[in-house]
Amino acid sequence: MFGSQWRDQTGYRGGFGDRPGAHRDYYHTCYALSGLAAMSYVYDDSGNLVKHDIGQEQSVALLNSIHNVRPVAVLDIYDFFTTH
């Protein structure tokens, strides 16, 4: 995995750090979830985007791998910069 899940004396609290024992931080948590999102959607032989079963009960949203945001947000980004 990208890092280790952070925990305290009461158990796991969520988030990831850059190495075992490190405190969780937003950067590494985002990095891990982005990697999971990138593995969750693949293109088939016909070029169609399909959800890939990675064995997780919960899923993550499809992300634009360049901007690391949902595809609809990319349209908003392009719209903003083409009109200003």
C-alpha cells in the first residue's frame, strides 16, 4: 500500500502516513485514495471505461488522474479558464 494506516491506543482512526508509526496527514491519505481510485476503473479492449472489482466493499469515485478531481470538476476548471 502507499503508506500505513494511522492508529492510536484505541485502534484505527483512519488516514495514512508515509511510513509505519508516522502520523496521518492529508497528503498521504489523498495519495492512497487516489491510487485506489485509479485502480478501480479500467478501460476494456473496446475502450470503454468499466469499474474493476478490487475486492473492496465500498468504492471510490472515478477521478481524473491529471487533476485528481472528479470528471465533472474538470469541466468546471476548463470552463473557468476559457471564460476568464
